[in-house]
Amino acid sequence: MSDHNSNNDSPAIGAALDFTLRLARAQAVMLRRLDATLGGHHGISFSDFMLLLYLNRAPGGRLRRVDLAERQGLTASGVTRTLLPLEKIGLVSREADPRDARVGFAAITPTGQTMLNNALLTAQQTCAELLRNCPADQLDTLGAALGQVAGVHFSST
């Protein structure tokens, strides 16, 4: 039996919409689990974790706020609101561009790197548990497809 109403009068929703609906549901489940686990063990959300990871991967451990916003799928003001609490607890710092005062950078601090290193294992274990029934080759294929949809290409390092 399928997930949707089997009434013959119901229109078919199509494979793309069905996939999108399932993806949205899976994302909600994964975010709730990651937020709860990372929050319970490290006091940060999954969004905070992603922000620290993106900063850590960036050259010099810093990114322009606009680039960080793009990576997180946020607006510039959204990333600023996300950064403020992390700045207050010393996980990130704000840096100005000496050549252009209009450009602001967010940088991971040594405390932020320690937090990220500790949270990384928790996130990896949580994701492995969530995806334990998915074959690795399917994850690679799906990851590539999602990267194309999102317009981003991340290495696994």
C-alpha cells in the first residue's frame, strides 16, 4: 500500500513531487534528531554545527558573511542572527576587511574549532544511525543529485 490516498479520483502527484515531499519529511526528521543530539551533548544546533564546519573548511578559517549565508541557504541578515550567539560564546569572531570596510568576515576561533572537533563525532554517529539502512552507493548517488539541485559541490573532506 502506498503513502498516499488510494482513491481513484486523486490525481497522481508525479515522481518529482513525491521525491520532494519525501525529502522534506526526511530533512525534518534528520534536523530534529541532529538538533537534539548536538544540543544535548554540545549545546549547539545542527545549523551552528554547519556554520562552524563551513568556516573550518574555508581558507584561513574565515568566510565573508555573504558567502557563509549562501552555503547555509540563509539571507545575509539570517546568517548575522545565527552568528551573534556564537560570537557571544566565543565560537566565532567578527573580522573586518582591511581593504574594504563594507566587507565583514566570520572566523572560527580556537574554541570553535575545539567545539567542532568534539561535535563532529557526534554528528557522524547520528547520521550513520539515521542512514544505517541505506546502501553506501545509493547515498553517493543521492548526494550527487542533491548537490546538483542545491547548486553546490562539497568534497567529503
